[in-house]
Amino acid sequence: MNRSIHLLVVDDDERIRTMLQRYFTEEGFRVSTAANGVAMRELLALDPVDLILLDLVFPGEDGIKLAQEIRTQSNIGIIMLTGRSDLIDKVVGLEVGADDYIAKPFHLREVLARVKSVLRRTKTVVQPEPKPEQRVDDEVFAFADWRLDIPRRRLQSPSGTEVTLTTGEFDLLVAFVRHAGRVLNRDRLMDLTRGRHWEAFDRTIDAQVARLRRKIDPDIHNAVLIKSVRGVGYVFTATPQLQ
């Protein structure tokens, strides 16, 4: 892993901060640490970060609120570290924009795998502008007056404005577009977007779908593009066309 990849570990437990910093440094990352939200903000203001490992609970401050604050300013990767087994905490974390979560206690190799997975989705490779005679990558789809540019991870609305999606939302949309017209259950969506990093019984995929719907189907009670199939899953109803 290139040392230009900068991780920020935000946790009030010094042992966890030290353990993660030592491990990821040995794996070739550049690692900074913060014990609370104040220190986190100071570090973010001084040095760009590629991914944040963010604890869920802090004395006097809420990790979910910190994740929400980060997401309003940036689309950098966020992995929540949680000691709670409550499913609600996981759902809320994903709803506010976290890309993944890891329950404590964790295995360091699992954390590394999750970090690499999120980085693959969030790190965008800048491509040179093609010459007029060159063909742009064929993974560009049009559907219902929307335009999805998969290589450049861009979504353009019917009005022509670019819609900001988190990595989880973007990956879900790609899965739906590539499998339009097919009913996809939660297990299949997890396979397509996260490689089954989530437990098979975990319904937090619903939170990601709900967030995506709010951006492309504002009236969720009369959804047009992503419809629920009761007791089964979801289906993308548009017919995407390659551009």
C-alpha cells in the first residue's frame, strides 16, 4: 500500500489508537490518531485524510454526529468502530454516511481488509481527458433522464446537476443499474456491493437503499426507480442504456 494513503484513527481508548497506528504503519499506511472530536477536527483542517476509523461512542460526544459532520463536508471513507451489538446503532451510522462498520473486539486483518475495500471504492483515479477521436469508457449509462458515469463515479440528474453519493450509495446504484429489472434480495445486494462483509441476517442494507432512494426517488411512498418487492427485496424499474 502506498504511504500516501493517510488514515485517521479516532478513538478515546489509547490502547486501540496505538494498536491500529502500529499495525497500519507496518502495512505501509501513514497514520494519525485523535482521542476526541476536537483533535479530529484540528487534524482534518491541517492534513487531508483518505479514510477515518471512527469510534461510535466518546465521553461527551457522539461518533454518529461526528460522522454526520464529516459527511456534510467530505466524501472520504468512514468506517465506524462500535462496541455495541445493537443493530440500530449500525443502521444509524450507515444512514448518516458511514461506509462500513466493525464491531469490537476485532481482528486486525479484518480491519485491514475492510479499509482496503472502502479505499478501492473511494479513491478515484483521475483519467486524462480523451482526444475527440477516442472512445470514452463504455460503462456510462442513461436511464429516466439520469446519467451514471461509473468509471468517474458521477451521477447527473435530469436537470443536469451532479448528485453527490456516498460510496455505499454509489455502489448500490451501480448494482441496480447493472441488474435492472431483476429482483435483488439483501444477500445478493451485499454480494454485489460489499463482498459479504455484512452478516447474512443484517438488514442494514435497507438503510443504504433508503438513503439512495431519497436522492433519486424523492417521494419514497411512490418510488419510481427503486421499488420494494414485499418479502423479497428490491427491483430497479428503469431500462438503462449504454452511452
